[in-house]
Amino acid sequence: MNDQKNSNNTSRPLDALGQALNSQVLINLKGGKEFRGVLQSFDMHMNLVINDAEELKDGESERRLGVVLVRGDNIVYISPG
């Protein structure tokens, strides 16, 4: 059964985050806040370190934040930015 999963190129969520390292990501948080920046690192709890982060409002940059640590349990979704 594991061979079938591997042949279908199925990956685990942390594998997908690993592929997004050093690329721009869009992060949506509980409460509706949205951030965009370069994914620098993450851990098994999906805590993220984002470089060149900016807070977005209605898809537009509202303010630049620089380096940000996002706690994993606040994340609704992460998408390639």
C-alpha cells in the first residue's frame, strides 16, 4: 500500500512546506489577517519564520513587518504567493 502512495507522488503537509522554503507564501490566520513573505523556516508544529513579511488588507500591502514568527495553531492556510 505504501508503494502505491509513493508512486502517486502523494506528499505529507510538512513535505509541501519544505518545497516552499525560500519562496514567497501567502498565509491566512484565524481572525482574517493575511500575510505575505518568504518562508525562511518551519517546525513540526507549523510555526513559521517569514522574511520580508507584509500584512495585507483586501489583497494590498497595508504595512511591512520584516521578519515575523507565525505560531502554527493560528494558521488557517498557507499558499504559494
